[in-house]
Amino acid sequence: MLSVILIRCGTVATLTSCRSANNAVVTPDKARQSIVILFETDVHCAIDGYAKMAGLRDAVADTAWAALVSSGDFLQGGTSGAISHGQYITNIMRAMHYDAVTLGNHEFDYGVPRMRELLDGFNAPVVCCNYTDMQGKRVYAPYVIRNYGNRKVAFVGVLTPYTELKAEWFAFHDAEGQSVYTLHDQTYTDMVQQAVDKARSEGAEI
């Protein structure tokens, strides 16, 4: 599933040249272009869609800032996922250069060690504000801030507690059945708000 979010921002009082994330000089006209966010979710190793997404991003980039994010559930599904335990799909995703990636419940299907093996070497930031060990240490950063022209956009990741409580409960316990990780089902909405507030304090406008 591919969705598009178009963000239009009002003109600020003063526009000056600035630099983008790749250190290129951005003119005032380009700095205030629209931001288009392309996001996919529940791909489940449907590998044929990635070339289309890359093409769409390239087309959008001619006239707007184009961002690409994943909402999760990409590691598992189809023959390619079963054969490689997620390796084929992450190879393709690395070539896409995502702006941000978060987790779905099916990222845990092959176990946490396999998920971390695939994602710890990712060339895109993986974010999830409510996935921690039992001492409260986050496995991934809660958010990432990206610059598009002279505007900062924060992408906050969050994973439904259903993953821990029902769907992939086995991935949150050790061999003795003791809890090793948690998604904070009672307080995860507060954790989302805390991440949003922190990102805004660091200059994120969106």
C-alpha cells in the first residue's frame, strides 16, 4: 500500500538561502516548496512495488521535497520473505534510501535477533518510541528529524501493543518465559506525546 501526504506550509516572513541535508545550497524558492511524504505500510515482501515507488519519488522531486517512509510490516510475507527471512526485502529497501522506518508486528516474526541483524545495519533511521527493554532502555530512537529546505519535519515511530500482548508475544520473552521487552501498553500514548514534544523543542515544525 502506497500513500501520499502533501504538506503545504505558509510563506515565512524572511527567506534566505540555506543548505539541505546533503549540504547543497537551497534557494529561497526551493526552500518553500511543498513537502510530499510517500509512505508504505504492510508491504509484506511485495517486492515489485518498490521500483514504482522510487519512480514516483523521482517524479515528485522535480517540483517538491520528496520524503520516503515505511510504517512497517515489510520483513515477512511471500516466497522472498520465507526464503531469506527478510534479507531480500531489506536489500531492496537499502537501495531506496528511506528517510525513516518504523516497526510493524511482523518485523518480529523471525525473532528479535534476526530483526536486529537486518535493521541495525540499515542505512535509514529506524524509530520506535515505545519499544524498550524491561529497564526502560529504548531499542531504537523515538524519532528522527529531517530537513527539507528551511523546515524541519520529525517522524515519530510507535508500535501497537497488540504486537506484545497477542500477535508476536513470543518475541518479547526469553526461553524461560520471562519478559525481556515491552511496548508499554498502558502508557504508550504518553510516550508518543513526549517524543512529539521533544522533537518540537529541537525545532521540528511538522
